[in-house]
Amino acid sequence: MGQEGELIWGRNVVINALRSGRPLNKIFLGADSGRSIGEIRALAKERRIPVEDAHRRRLDDLTGGAKHQGVAALVAPRSYVEVADILARAQALNEPPLILMLAHVEDPRNLGAAARSAVAAGAHGIIIPLRRAAPITGAAEKASAGALDEIPVARVVNLTRSLQELKNSGLWTVGADMQGEKLYFDVDLTGPLVLVVGGEDKGLGKLLAKECDQVVRIPMQPKVPSLNTSVAASLLLYEAVRQRIMMCRQP
């Protein structure tokens, strides 16, 4: 592309990147108008980020034909965090940790959609593997609708080892798998918690499932072999939210 930086696209994605203070190198804007485009121009001017007016064909070429909504931006490579930073975030908020671990999710759109649910549910962070999984790309950013700028993400070399360390720190680990012994809404999800959801085809894998304190299943009709990773993550996250709300309401 002849440019330095990673490309993100979509109006909400770029607006959230601007609002969060994420370093942007350049913004490309099409001929479209509207309040969101005006906000992007104003925020870019405030932060002294160059804006290039670009034809739709130029934006199509930059994004590989993705649905860019007339907006794209070059950003500095994303900074990942350590798992300890996620725990520290929960401690600073005086909340029991709620962490989503995504095992071998290869579709960046699934990663982005799961991140969006994690932010909406109030999760404190996401853990993904360093290898054999989708990193945070422009496609993931678009699917998250900017949510990936609102939640810390840690990339670890070994998910199983990371899970062991979290268990040693006092977190309960619950994995989702079709072979789970209990239904996900029959398990206590109110304490310090790591929810582990597998990839589109591989699932959790034997080692990771064995390391979980509890493996649960989502009830499904036999005609549907499995759920989308982001859907499964959303169900578990919001069951944890529901249980925590109900616990707070108890006299």
C-alpha cells in the first residue's frame, strides 16, 4: 500500500479510535457527508491528524472491497496487554474478574463480534493465543464496531498455561463444549471467572477442556451441529451478568 501502519475502516471504528486517543497516522474520507463524518473531521483536526479526501474506488482498493462506509484510517499497530493487567483492571474497579478466553478463533469477524459482546457485558479483558488464531485486524475491528478500543486484549503463547496461572490466582474456569456435563445456566458464574470458548471448527481441544474446572454445554437441537463462536461467547457472558445481577438483588 506504500503506507505505514495498520488499516481500520468503518465510521464507528474510526470514531472510537479517535476518541480513545489511539495513535492514527492518516484518515481517508470519501465524498459522503453526515454527522459522523463531520465528527471525524472535527476530532482529526483537534488531534492534528491528516485527512485525505479519497474516491470510493480508492477506499475499495485500500480495504479490499470491505464495507468501509466511506471511512478508513491508518493506525499504529495495536498494543496488547499482559494477563496481569486485566486482573489489575478488575481490582481497580473492585469487581470480581470476568475474562473471556477465545481458543483458536480463526475468523477475525468472530473475534470482533465476541469482543463487542464482552464489552457490552462488562468483561474486564480478552485472552487470545499468539499462534493459530486471528489477531486483531481491520476486519475484527469492523465487526466489533469499535469495541476493541474499549477492552484490553492479551495474547499468550500457551492458553493452557495461562489458564493454570489464572486458576492459581483464584479464578474459576468454565469452558463451553458440546460434551459438557452440565447446561451453562446450571453452573455458578458469579465469582472471579474465566469463560473459555473454542474456535469455529476445533472447539476447546482436549488439553484446554481438561484444564477447565467445569465444562458446560449449550442446549441445542440436533439439526444444528454447533453455534458461531461469538454467539456462544455472548450466551455465556450474559448468563454470568444475569447471575451477578440476581445475586446483588438478594436481600
